[in-house]
Amino acid sequence: MDDGRGGRPQDVANAEHGGAGGPFGPGRAAETGKRLRVLGILSWAVVAALLVRQVAAVLRLPPGDRLTDLETWIGPEGVLHVSGSLYDTGKFTGTPFYGLVLKPLRESAQDALGVAWTFGSLLLVVALGLLVARAVPQSAAPRRSSLLVAPAAICLFMVSLPVRNALHLGQLSVLPVLLVVIGCFATRGERAAGLFVGLGAAFQPTMLLFAPLLWLTGRRRAAVSSVVTFAASTAVAWIVMPHDSWTYWVHHLAGVGLGSGDSLANQSLHGALLRFGLHGPLEIALFLVLAAAVVVLGLRRAVRYALDGQVLLAVGVTGCVAVAVSPTSWQHQMLWVLLTVIGRVGKRAADRYVWPVAVVLAMSLSPKVLLPNMTSLDPVTQNVILVAALAAACVVPFLSVSAPAYAHPEPTAYAPRRPSRFSKVPLVPAWRWVLRRPNLLLELLLIRVAYSAYSEVRKAARGGRPTAEHHGEIVHSIEKFLHIDIEHWANHAVVKVSWLENFFNFYYESFHFVVPLTVLGVLYVRRPAEYRWARSALGFATMLALLGFWLFPLAPPRLMPDLGFIDTVHGVQDFSQPDYGALTAVTNQYAAMPSLHFGWSLWCGLVIAILAPKWWMKALGLLHPLFTVSAIVATGNHWVLDAVGGAAAVGLGFALVHLLAGPRARTIRAGTGAGLAVGGAGGSAAAPEGPGDPVRPAPGARPDLVKDTGATASVASGTERGPGSAG
């Protein structure tokens, strides 16, 4: 009996576990199985916690703020109670069949219906996650980890914007997706499959695009059944509600003119064209042309993936086509994009995370978190989900299962583990130092998300002005006790020298972000392994600083009105209506302890001093934290102890990286001792010739990418198997 992976189940199991005498023998297999069961229990506990949180988040809202769409439809003044057409009020954009299904609920008690609606929607999400997990091919989810797929899928759906919006608004958007997935994966007969797909299309007409997919992949009875079911459902609605059906299908061209089409929530080609300022016949004609091109290209790709054995990916791509060409694709209808994370993109193991991470972030975070708030980026920011759907449908080069890189991507080169002075270091053995550069797109995306989180935490730091001023008095008292309260003297001394005041003001405002980004950029290009080490230390230091902002809001010297400091950067302030420039409304002026101005500058200085090849470069790097600490004190923006806190955060950041990942891989010159040669971004490591022999650079290797192992080392390389191995 074949299990779909090219061999009998017992043969595959033996291959997976390396035989009875290998490292994955019976004892190791039992241990792995036990760990997976524990992870499974924890995963389902997370699912339960998310379900409870979503129910509480919806039901604790005031009646007027929750299930607003449901209230608009079936409330006392709702659309379904209005005599005449459903579409006269402009508040209903669904199909007539949708309205026909909702009408029996208009007499229901609002509170009871709201609770039942919320729980019913959550059950639909759970059912969808279970079906999607069942449809994941074993080639994408190995047997040993398949138990974790279902809770992971449910969690992914639960945290996504489509589900969160659907629960908040009281939408039925999960239902069409679930009906189509049932028809594609959970039915035995062809006619039953078509029945479910047709019902999904009756709620959302563009789901009828699954009929061509079924037909072209050999499921012709299912395709015919789906069309017949859709036609029958539409005909029933037409007979019961002829005026509404005429309005929807003829007057508004299947919903094109319904609702506020240019709303940011309408993530379709039609909505994007309206936001670009196109209206009338020109917009409709261009929409139809673009929609036809997306349908042809997207369905061709979907059929190819289905015939290749990637049925779930084919269904996701077809759903993305439906999202793009639908006249109104509200944000809560975008679940199809999430299904495309199953596709594999890239020949390198390190690149496999890029598409899934980008999709998950785009589907779970606000566009302003993903992209800077710049006018030039508005076309992308306003259409992030549409861009993701179009990319999945027409652009992203998902690998075929027959491609060599699908199952065996190019392995990731790791630096051999260097010994540490402490037996328990590293605490995370899976965290190995990767020698290749990380994927630039993924790195930029994660840096942007991390910075957005940093900004939000700064703004949300607890405590107001009284608390911050009280903490300022405490810090000032400690400094006076230690005789380091030099802020007032430095502040007034600098004000007396205009050029020095201007210099420190300029330095304070200009170099905080520029220098760290420059250091990261140089390391990324020239020293990939050191980039990961330095970036990780900076990330830990910043997280520790955010904890300080949250727990200890602190007024800087310039915001202590009784101490006589001069705000050299912003000028004299009216504290009831302060003006700190363009960022007044989005910054927290009490996020002073620890000082990230000094912390980040110290990080730059240490990294340059450790890695720079010339002594004058090291000295120049150390001048940056010296100038920064002088600037933050002289301008009245920080206490001396804030700088001490920033230094402590940076020191702990480097210490945590060492504790978790072990000593970093050092960069040395070629041929100057034991080392590991790596051939650029795509090179391979060269093995030692013999005990005690130096490693010779591989052909084409760059001297600056030769790694010191600290001892005679064997090559540690292989496929990335988890987030921890990314370094």
C-alpha cells in the first residue's frame, strides 16, 4: 500500500527514523512522539484561549458597538424590516439569496441572537481550520508534525483580520469559504461536492470560479452540479424577491454599484480603481479587462497546481482570483489568501519563510504597521491585501512537487559551534549561527514590524504626568546622593555657547536612527554572520528598554518644571498643550528610562569597535556614544542614570544572545588559522584537510567570509528546520 510519498508506510517510517540503530531509533522516536503530544496539548490550549478571548472581545462591547452589520440587517430599524428593496438603504451589499436566508432571523431576540451568532461563527472557523489541516499534503507537513497542523491553522485563522472583523461586524463571510472547502475536500460524491460549491457561490457569486477549476481538473460532474445549484438558489431568490434580484443582477451589474465601493475595506480591483480616482464607464471597462486577465492567468496556475498534486494551494489561488475580481471584496472575505501559505517558494531553505511570514503579517496586522506612513506608499498601503491576493494568484512562483528544491532545498551553511566557558551555553542548541545573508525582504519586513511594536509600546506606557514627575524626582534624588547630578550645569553651560548648543541639538535629532541603520546595512552586505549576531543583540536590548518604558515612566529633565532646565531642542513649552514637533501626538515623552538614544549609540560603538579592521575606525565608532551621551544630557532630554540604564539594556542584550546562541562566529582573514571557508551568499563550506590543518578557502570564496571556528571543526550545514536555526 502506497502512502502517497513514493513508498510503503513502513518504509517511509524507517527512512524517517533512520532505522533501529540510527540516531532516530525506537528510543529517540518515542521521545519525539512524547514531545509532539505535549506540543499538541499546548497548541490546543492556545486555541481555547483564543476562542475565549474572541468571545469576550465581542460580547463585552456595548450593544451598539458589536455585531454592527447584523444589527443593520435584522435590528428593529434594519434593512430586512424596511418595506421595499433590500438595496434602497445602501446598507446591504449581499446577494438576494443572502437576504432570503437572513429574513427568518429578523424576529429573533437581539441579545440571544448575538451570542448564538458569535459562537456559531467561531465554530465555523474551527471547522474550517480542521478541514484545511486535513487537506494539507503530507509532503508539506511531515507525519511527525501533522498533529500540530490543525491547531496551528485554527490559530492562524483566529488572529487574522478577516475573522476578527467578521466576528466584530457579525458577518457570514466565513461561511462561503467553508462551503467551498467542504465541497473540495470533505465530500465523497461529485454531486455533493458541487452542491456545496454552488451554495457558496449563491452567497458570494465569484465563488463560481471554482466550477472551471473542477471542470479542468477532471471533476466535471461536480462542476456541473455547482453551476446548477447556484442557478437554482438564484432562481428561488428571484421568484421570492424579483425586484431585489433585478436591482442586484441587472441594475447594479452583480453588485458592482452597491455600497461605498471606494472604501478601504473593499480590497478588490474595482475598489482599488475607484480609490485611484477612476469612475464611470472607463472604470468599469478597465475593471472588466483586468478581471478577465486575472481570471485567465490565475485559473491556469490553479489548474497546474491541482494537477501537480497541490490541491489546497490550487483552491487558495482560485480563491485569491475570486477576491481580486469580485466587485466588493470586503476585508473579512480575504481568508483565501491565508491558504496560499502552503505553497513553497524559493530554492534555498532560508527563503522558505518569506512568503508565509509576509502573508501572515499582511493578514493579521494593520497596513500602517507593515509600511511607513508615507503618501508615496498609499497605493500599496491602501491595498495590501489585494496586492497579496494578486501576487498569490498571478505572480508568486510556487514550486512544483517534482522540482528538486521542493523537498530538498539548498542547505543552509552554519558556522560550527564554538566552545563556551559555561557548560549550559547555549541554552537553545537549535539556534545556530547562519553564514549566509538573511533574506532582505523578510529582514526589512520584520524590522518594520518590530519598530511599529516599539512605537506602540512607547505610546502605551502606563502612568501619566504625575507618575512620571514623581519618578523624575526619585532619579534626581539618587543622582544627588551619588554626586552625578550634572544635568543642570551641562544644560546651562551649553546654552551659553550657541554653536555648541546647535551642534548638540543637531546631533540629538539626526543620528539616532541613521547610524544604527547604516551599521546594520554595512554588516548585512559585508559580514552576514556578524549581522545576525549584532541584530539579535539590538533586538533584545530594545525589548528590555520597552519593558523599562512600561514599568517606569519617567519625566526627563526638560519636563521637570521646578528644576529650571531649558529645552534646547523644542523651546519653551506650555505643558497643557505641548508642541514637540510633528510627532507630538504619536510619541510618549515619558519613555526616558532607559535611554535608547544612548543605548543604540553604545551598541553602534561596541559593534564597530569589535568588528572594524582599523584602529581609527574603532576610535571613530566609540566617539558616537560619547557625543550622544553629551547631547542627551546637555539638551535636557535625559538624566545621567537614563544613559546608565541604556548601557545596561545593551549589555544584557549581548549577554542574552551569548547565553541563548553561544559564542558568535568570528571573521578572520583567509589562511590565518583554523577556520571555515564559505563561498559568498551561495557558496558551500570547505571541510578541513586533516587534524590541525587550516581550512582552505573554497573556489570563489571571499576572504571576509572566512569564519574562525575556535578549533579544528567539521562543517555544520543542513536544511533549516525551525525558526531557532535562523540565528
